[in-house]
Amino acid sequence: MTIGVLALQGDFREHLEMLRKIDVDACEVRLAGDLERVDGLIIPGGESTTIGKLLRQFDLLESMRQRIRAGMPVYGTCAGAIVLSAEVLDRGVDQPTLGVMATTVRRNAFGRQVDSFEADLAIPVLGPEPFHAVFIRAPIIERVGPDVEVLAALPDGTIVAVQQGNMLATSFHPELTEDGRFHRYFASLVDRSLAATPLARESR
Ligand code: GLN
């Protein structure tokens, strides 16, 4: 199993390090050809407007959409969650997105007063231990479609982690902590999708 990390902008190195730490083969994805070699993809945190423009410039929007719609697992953290979302509030003037997840996100939603903060979250799919979540100019997930499962919320009910089939999105950055559970959870989705389609690699 190989997990790719979109490496156009943002904190992709931290994701690569985390994947290697949990013993998952990982590689950078910059070109459509790189995409063909991976079984799952992480879209990192960074600046979603810049990532969107680079996706368009590198001609990756359509090939990524097709792979994701065909079932390739994908995980977006922070800016990555924005890139995946079908509806983006406070969107940049020219901000292409993939729009594949049935979510509505609001960019920079915590405002300047609380630009960045950390919180211990209960995330039942990761086990009983709370997860230390780091938020940096984070979006919030304001609405979700019927097929979207909420994995974590802040005490006031603000949704910050969701799953829709093989797609995962978090407002926060597990790659900036020492806790590999979120990446392991994503790797388990990739494993499961490979088991469900054993010929997936050969047919690409
Ligand atoms: N505020 C950024 C955006 O809108 C996301 C910040 C992050 O990824 N840490 O794209």
C-alpha cells in the first residue's frame, strides 16, 4: 500500500513523516502520473486558495476528482478539508476546489481572536483516549449531507472531523502532533479499499 501526499503547498512534509513513522509507504504527489501510483491521497493543510490554483495549473483537478469518485480514499486536513468540500463559505475570489464531499465549510471561521488553539477531543473511532487537536486558522464544517458521519465536534457542537465513505476531513492537523491514530485510521480505509478491489492496481 502506498499513500500519496499532495505536495504543491502546505505542510506535506509533516504528513510524509507521520506516515513513515507509522510504517506506511508514502510519496509526494505533484503530477497526474504520481497519482496513478498511489492507493490513497492526503491533501495537507496550508492555504486552500493557493492549493486550488496549483491544482488547476498542474492539471490535477479532473484526474483527482475521477480517482476519488472511483473510490480512492482521500483525507484532507484543514486547507485540504476545504479543497474537498462541495460548498465553501468565505471562498477566495479565484479558488478552484474538488467539491467531492457533501459538506459546507467556512474558512477561517474561528476569527482573528482565536486564530490558533488546541483542544482534546473525544473521537470514538480512534479509541477511548482523547485526541490532542491543533487548529490553525481553521475552517469549521457548518453543514453535512445525510451520508456524512460526524467523527468529532467541539464541546459547543462545532463539527471538526467527518467521514463520507472513503473520504475523511478534519479542521485540525494530526500531522503536527505525535499521535499517529488518525493517519492509522486513514491507512485502514486504504487497506479496506484495496481488499475490496484486489485488481485495482493492475487495472490502472
Ligand atoms: N486558513 C487556511 C485556508 O483557508 C487553512 C489553514 C490551514 O490549513 N492551517 O486555506
